[in-house]
Amino acid sequence: MQPYQDPARRQPKGDHNRRLAMGLEPEQFAAEAGVTPEALRQYELTSPDQDFDVDVARRVGDALDRLEQVLPNSEAGGNNTAAAVTHGAATMDHSRHVRLSSAELTPSVLEGATIYGLDGEKVGHVSHLHGTGPNASVIIDVGGFLGLGAKPVAVPASDLDFMRDEKGEVHALTAWTKDMLEQMPEHHHH
């Protein structure tokens, strides 16, 4: 991947997904980038319409570019082993998944999609949307068992990176953990 020249033009969600694709834990990567885990977390949670710490962005970008050159699971490293994140017993290769366009962020496409957290853990499923596109509110059912007892919470679509896998199934990655989502206020349908 071409390194960014201007740290102020970085894409925090894109950097987050690059880190996930390399299978790097936040603490491990933060140390490599020379930032605190909290600074990394704040940077990765930055929405597209928010400002971020440019020094953290520069350090994160430099570390990602450097690691993609040396890690064996990096496409840039020349190895055929694709970048992956482990989800339970299955491994998903996000480097081959196609990001959804803004026009695809609609209820008919997203409802039912599985949401994965930083560590590859399933954190919930999309119940429904309020609006469409990147400004929509995505209602995620968190917790529960077989759809019973789940808590609905609302998050901005911009906090989720929606993509389609090789089978055409839509899922999303987020920097939110299951615990963080469970601490959010419950969404009440009006």
C-alpha cells in the first residue's frame, strides 16, 4: 500500500482495519507505533467528521507501512498468506473483502449483518437502521441468546466498516468492544 504523505489526511477507520488485517492487538501495535493504547483507541474511534491527533496519525501510519513490509501475513511482504482476523474457529480474510459504498448503506443490505470487534469477537448484529448512508444510525442487537434478551444500541454508521466477503455476505468491523456496546444506553424505537 502506498504510504500517506500527509498525516492530516489519514483515514482512522482504514488504519484500524489495516492493523486488524495484520492480526495485531491494540497494545502490541501501540507499543510498535510509539503511542499509548488509549491514544491508539481514540484515534481508531475517530469519525470521518472529527479531527484527530496528527502526531498519533503519523506514528500509526509509519508503523503500519513499516509492518506491512516485514510481517509474513502482509500482502506487501510478498507471502501468499493473506492478512486475516480470527473469528472464533473461523478465519476471515478481510484484505479480500470489498468495502461497501455509501449508496449500499441501506436497510435492505445491512439488516442482519454480523458486527465484529477489535479482537475478532462477534459483538452483535444489525437489527435495523434509521436513515441511509454514512450518516445513518445503525441499531445493533448486543448480547442475548438466539435473538432473545438482546439489548439494542444505536451507533453511527461511520463507526462501522461494512464489507462483503467472498460469499457475498455483509459484515462489519468496529473499534467498539462488546462491553463498550453493552454499556451504551438502550435504543428505544419511537
